[in-house]
Amino acid sequence: MKLLHPVTGGALAILFLFPLLWSGYASVRTADGFGLENYARLFTDDSGIRLYHVVNSLTVALLTVGGTLLVATLGGYAFGRFSFPGRDALFLVTLAILMVPYATVLIALYVLLGWIGLEDSLVGLSLVLIMFQLPFAIFMMRNSFAAIPPELEESAQVDGASSVGVLTRVLLPAVRPGLVTVALFAFLSSWSEFFAPLILLNSTDRFTLTLAVVNMRTATFGAIDYAALEAGVTLMALPCLLLFVLLQRSYVRGFMSGALRG
């Protein structure tokens, strides 16, 4: 089924790709023409990117993806496969959390992390990002589990499979597109998140890549070094683009089979 006319789709693709293409162009443009000086400056300036910034971003992204998948899978399984009092009301409350701007609760979460000893830590930041991801992730997984025919689960139980066996060997493979979609969204959101690390992290050795790139944007006499900023943004976008291309098929199937079935 064609959702868009090819001309319309091509125009939209150019529109959405233009900022990325412009960043790539600006990142290689120098005073003498074109070159990779801006990328080199990212790693050689005193306030530039260091290896621990990359490690910090990867740590936060992987913790966020793992935690989101674990909680969203269990929550989606409960909402999609079981009937219990208050299920629909609880699911509506979960969806309603999507309407709350996360920036309004960051200060309260910063105080809460301080109470449990996780202030200024990558684990604390990951817990906050997992919380932000869960409403959408549970929505996706609930619809993915609900789309599976009950006969598939019943036939596995007749063959002697336990509840854990049905979940791990029958249901999880069937909802793999939904899992990939949730993982991709969690990674993209946590990898590119700026505001939450800005509020929750204080130590420079715990800064993520987004903070490191912005931290080096100011050059001589306070002028903003846009070229270095564009080089940093382009580098940060590459893992996201690679993941999206590799997982595109599962991502589209997950959206079509999960989100559109509400």
C-alpha cells in the first residue's frame, strides 16, 4: 500500500534531510575551502571531546535501552495478555504521562536522585531517561503483545511450556519488531538528550557527548565556533543514522503492527 505519492515522498525526504546535509557541508567548510580541520579541532582543543565523553554517552544509552526494554516488555505483557481490575484505567494513566513535559519535573527528579545517593551519576541519569521512555515503550509493547493470536500461546501451553517458556520462546520472538522499535527510540533519545544531562550532571568527567560538544562551542573572544559545532553534531548523528538504516525493516514493521493497532 502506497502511503505517499513518490513526488511528495521525495519532497518530504529532501525537507527532512536538508538540516543534516547542511550540517555535513558546514562541518567541512574552512577559510581556505574544504577540509577536515573542524573535525580535528574537536579532538585537539583543550575543551574538546575526549574518549570518556564517548564512553559516558554509550553507557547512558545502553543502560537506558536495557532498562526500557526490560520494564516495557513486562508492562506490555501484563497490559496486553492479562485481564485484571483497573487495567484500562492504569493504561490510560500511563498514556497520560506522555502529556507531561519532562522539563517540568527535572528539578524534582534531581532532588529525588540526591536523596537516594545517585546525584551527578550516569546511573541516575539513565534511570530518569528510562522513566521518560516508558509510557511510549509500554504503549508499543502492549499493542505488540495484544496483536498475537491467543491460539499461539494456547498451543504452546498444550505442548507443556511453562509461563516463562511461553513468554521467552513464543511471545518474545513474535514481538521482535516492537522490541527493535522500542530499543531504537530509547537509544536515539538517550544518545541525543541534552537538557537532562545539563541539569543532572555536574562533574565534567561525567559529561555526555552533547554537553561536551556544546561546551566547546565558544572560541576566541567569545565568538561561537559554528564550524566545530557542526562537526560535532554531524559526528553524533552518524551512529543514529547507521542504526536507523540497519534496523529500518524491523522498525517499520514494529510501527505498523504495534502502534497502529491501538
